[in-house]
Amino acid sequence: MTESPDTLPSLRGRSLAGHMDVVAQLAELLGPDRVRAHPLDLLIYAKDSGVSSGEAAVVALPESTGEVAEVMRIAAAAGMPMVARGAGTGLAGGAIGVPGSVLIVLTRMNEIFEIDEVGATAWVGPGVINLELSNVLENRGLHFAPDPASQQSATVGGNVGTNAGGPHCLAEGSTIAHVLGMEVVTADGEVVTLGGAAPDPPGYDLRGLVVGSEGTLAIATRILVRLTRNPPDTVTMLIAFTGITDATRTVSEIISSGLVPAALEMLDGPMIEAVENFVHAGLPVEAGAVLLAEVVGHPDCTAAEASLIREISARNDATEIRTASNEAERVLLWKGRKAAFGAIAQSAPDYYLNDTVVPRTRFVDVVDETYAIADRYGLRLLNIFHAGDGNFHPLVSYDASEPGMTEKVIEASHEMAQAAIAAGGTLSGEHGIGVEKRDLMSQVFSPDDLDAQARIREAFDPLGLLNPGKVLPEGSRRFDRPTT
Ligand SMILES: Cc1cc2nc3c(=O)[nH]c(=O)nc-3n(C[C@H](O)[C@H](O)[C@H](O)COP(=O)(O)OP(=O)(O)OC[C@H]3O[C@@H](n4cnc5c(N)ncnc54)[C@H](O)[C@@H]3O)c2cc1C
């Protein structure tokens, strides 16, 4: 019988001598500078940007596919788990070490290998930083469309790991729509290419399986990304409302009119206030909600679409509709959205960023319920989210040094996730499951669904060495479940 990832012998602790032997082999392969096993070094990698922590036995910093494959062969031979890590901006604990693991940090694999301007594709290393890729492409009239709010630091490999989204994924789709192919290394160190430049390649879509698999199926070492042409015209608008109900109704009407704007972001009252205090971007602090709407394309189209958005907003009692008249004003409107996470630090040193999906028609109910949960727990809540596609991010601002506070925040956040699920939504829109939401998976998937997912994982990784203990809850595999 194959053991579930949660009960692998490797997780039950290997001897220190065994680990030291692996450290020595890795140092021989990569050189001592690119292998870290000192407790202080391990501490640096103990967390991602979420609240969970974990510790690897050793950190390896490969620089090529060949080195990743060799690192994985060494780890597999020793029965040690392996955890892929990009920039560590993930919010679900996906990139934190598990006991006795080799943490494979891919940030040094940051080469852009090939750009095909005509075909609008590029082969890039997993360590390329999302925004840097778009910056490099700027003078070629192209960009990489997925734009998570963390894009200044997050890697393309990490975007693949979590199937990252962002404000401009409403019309363009999240990372999965922008990855055509991948070179990956499997758990036993085999190098395989999945997908490719040809549209609709025959056979199973293994590329699609790996995107969003949070390092549990394979590690991406080269990624063929689809590039998006920069639009000839962009119109950005800030629309203010007295409350979230009018703003939400506006979002629903815009989408049901058949228009899919490039971005449709919402900030609620507490978030507007926090952001404005921080960046002074001219947000209307008296508003109960603002929408940031953007349309792109040919100027004739953008003018007509912007006009439709204005008309719908006015019908829904918008108190202000402001259109950026030049690039500087456009950047200023976006500055408020992009500075939100920094702004929160004014009120408390820590935050917990929830990530659920809520059907647009139920937004108002779920927002109300979310605030009620925060009130019940005595927590400060702010909201900034991708309203157009229902990606809802209630953000709890708190001080983790207060005893018991983190646990309280997690408990409240899990209730917020349950409220989204009860409204017909789901557990994660873009940040992934990692360890943080792993035990909530059974609320959205039946035992048979989880078993099917565990079988797929097992087919890629029969020994359960890739990021064990993440994504799927213990007992997902049918024969692991206790029988009654
Ligand atoms: C302030 C802030 C704002 C954010 N905003 C957004 C947002 O708008 N949208 C959004 O989607 N996310 C957002 N995030 C979450 C996070 O930035 C994204 O999930 C991002 O894609 C993670 O990239 P990373 O390089 O940091 O990956 P990591 O955190 O290092 O890893 C994330 C996951 O991917 C796996 N992984 C990493 N590299 C590889 C690889 N080469 N092959 C296979 N698996 C791999 C890891 O094992 C892990 O499970 C935000 C985070 C922060 C801190």
C-alpha cells in the first residue's frame, strides 16, 4: 500500500547523519555557497508571507534545470521531501519547509531565454520576477498579463505554482491562460516538457494540471509564457458610492451588460481611509466604496465602453465618477490600489489576507456577514478585492505579538471562508491552499473528489515526496480513510 504524504517515513524524522550526508552531496554539486543548513539560514526561509512557519533540513539554490534534477535525485534517493520555493510571497504556507525536507529555491534561475515578438511568447526561468518580465518587454509593446499585487517580488515560477491572478486577470484570465508549456522536473529527477507553443496540443493537458498545483506534482524549471500586446488605449475611472451595495450592483450590471473590463477592483470604506492616509492619491474618504474600472483596446471601443460604465454607475447612484485624463492621473488612481498592503501597516504590524471567491450576486450578504464575524471576534477588517470576478479578500489587521491573537485571526478567517462557501463560493481564488486552508478542503470537495485528486498526485509522485502535507488534507486517499 502506498502511504499518504502525511504519514511518509521521511516526515517522521530522519537521522541527522542522513541529512548531513545529503548536505555534503548537495554542497559537492552546487558548491557550499549555494547550500544552506545553518539554523539561522533555515530561519530566513521558515515562512512565506502567510502566518504559518516550517523548517527544512537544508536549502538548495540551483541555477539550472540540470542542477534541479540532480538535487531532486539526491533528495529522492535519501527519501527526503522536496519543497519548491520562489520569492516566498505566497500567503498559504505553500513554500515553507516540511520536516526533514530539501527546500529548492529557484530565484537564481531568473534568465529570460528567448522572446518571440511575432508569436508573442517567451521562454523564461522560474525565478524571473513577474514585473521585471513586463518591464523588459515594455519597449517591444508586450507584457505578461497576470499582475498579482505582489508582482514586484513574486516569481513567474511561483505564479505557476499558485495559478496567480491579479487586477488585470478579469478579462485576460489568470496565470493558467498565459502558460503554454513548461519544462518540469518530476519527483525522481526526470526532466519532462509539458504543453508547447502549438495550440491545443494532443493528449492529456498535463501543463494544466501542474499550473496551480503548488509544487506538489513537479517543479517548473523553464516556462513558455504567452505575452499580451500592450493596448493602444486605456481608460481608467474611479467611481465612488455611499455604500458597498450600490458598488456591487454596479459591478453586476456592468458584467451582465456583456462588457468585461480589463480591471474592476473594489475598496470599501475602511480601506479607502487607510490607503488615502498613506498615499494621498486623492481617494474620496467620505465614500463607503470605490470601484476602480479600466477598459482597454482601440480608442473607439474604450470610449464606448467607458461611457457604458459611467451610465451604469450613475444609474446606481454613484456619487463621483472620475476619469484619468493622462498617464500621470492613471498611475495615481492605481497607486491607491497598489499601495493598499503597505497602507495597512499604519494601523497594526500584521495582517491576514483572506482569499475566497463569492458569486457576485451574493457579495453584499457575504461582506455583511464577514464584518459581523470580525465584530464578534473584536477584529479590524478592511476589504480590497477583484470585484469583477468575485475574488474576495477580507483583510484582518492585527498585532501578532498579542498572545493568542494569530490563532483568533485564523479562526475568524476560517469562518469568513465558510461564509463564502455557504454562499456558493469557494475556498481560494488565487492564493492557493498550502497548509493554511488544507483542512477546509473537505468543505468544498467530497471524499471521492479528494480521492481523485490524491490519485493524480500519486501518479506524478508515488512516494509523496513533493511538498507533502500541503493542499490535500490527511486521509484524502480513499484507502487511508478510517472505515466505520
Ligand atoms: C502583498 C501581497 C499581495 C498579493 N497579491 C496577490 C494577488 O493579487 N494575486 C495572487 O494571485 N496572489 C497574490 N499574492 C500571493 C503571492 O504573491 C502569489 O501567490 C505568487 O504567485 C507567489 O509567487 P512566489 O514567487 O512568491 O512563490 P512562493 O510563495 O515561493 O511559492 C508559492 C507556491 O508555488 C510553489 N512553487 C514555487 N515555485 C515553483 C516552481 N518553479 N514550480 C512549481 N511550484 C513552484 C511553491 O511550492 C508554493 O506552493 C500576494 C501576496 C502578497 C504578500
